[in-house]
Amino acid sequence: MKFKTALFDMDGTLIDSSKAILNSVKEAARITGLRIPTDDEIKGIIHLPSYLSFKILFPDKEPEEFDSLFLSLMRSKFKNMIKEVPKAKITLGLIREKGIGIGIVTTKDKLSAEETIRNFHFPYDVLLTAEDTERTRPDPEPLLKAIELLNSTASQTFYCGDTPQDIIQGGRAGVKTIGLTTGLHSKEELEKERPDFIFDKIEAVLTIIKNPLEPRGRDASLFRLRKFL
């Protein structure tokens, strides 16, 4: 399959931030005197921009103060818990070498997303954050805007994410969908939304990309994957 555009979520897809998010939410709740949510409650809203997540977790409290505290904890006390998903950077680089445009589409705020890209040196062409669109996941607007900015089409695009909502969003945008089990959601949870592909490792994305100058077929793709990685 010939792709022109590759779109990626950030948290749980390019970076392993689950522990940092869980700890930051719980610590913010403790500091502000709110009930401490369970891991499953946080998992259920992790795909949303943080301020919307907290409206759901704490509907009786204005989210701005909690969101500000959460972001501060993510950038300070729990920052060292955030790690690159193994081989994320090299995978993005190999995709880009094939002439495929890379968009990172995240529900993170812009400041945090840009800091993450600087810290991990992720190659990319377009970055869309929570502030860049009116609607958010699972609405397709962010993906469609990234495709437009990259001068591409949905039929030439795949989107890679780690939550069921990522798969729903990709389906609504009309792109090929890839579920990664590198976040908090299991293979079984992702399968329920019927993605086109499910992988346990991000570098497996390379197996679906065909370079017209190289041999076709699964065996050739796997050979190239072993060669590069």
C-alpha cells in the first residue's frame, strides 16, 4: 500500500506517559482535596484534552485550577516518568526517509507537546494540539486538518494511536487505522473498534509501507525492518 501521509497520536503512541499521567492526576486531586480517581476512571478519559477530562472526573469543580496543577506536576515532579516508546524516533525517521509526511496529532496542550518533541527529538512535518481545532477526538476534525496541511488525502493516510477513541476517530476521517498496545488499552479493547491493523510495537508500522523502489510483499518488508532496526 502506498501512503503519502502518516499521522501519530503522542501519549501512549510515541511516548510512554501513562505513569506520569496517573500519578499527576492523583496528586493534583490530593492537593486540592478532591477524591482520588481510580486508574480505570483516568483510563476512561485519557484520550481527551486534560481540561475536558477533569470536567468529566470532577463535574462540580471548575477545571482550570485543577488542569493548571496537573500540567505543572507533569512538567516537574513526574516529568522523569515520561519515556520514549521504544524505537518511536527511529520509526518516524525511517518513514520520513521514504518521503511520507508525518503529522503528530495530540490532545496535549501546545506547550507540553512542543516540549515533548524537543526532549525526544521526534522528526515531524505538522503538529496539531488541543488548541488547534474546535473539536477534539473522536471527532475527525484534527486528523482532517493535518491531512489538509500536508497536502494529502484520507485515502493516502494512516493514523496510529493507542486508544479505542483513536480508532474511532481514524475511521470517521476515512484513513487506515492502526492500534498500538503501547498505552493503557489492551489488544482486545482495541479490536472492538475494528482497526485495520493492531501492533504491539511501533516499528511494526514499517511493514505496511511499500516503497515503489523496493521489493513488494510481507517478506521484503520484514527483511527491511530487521535490516534497519
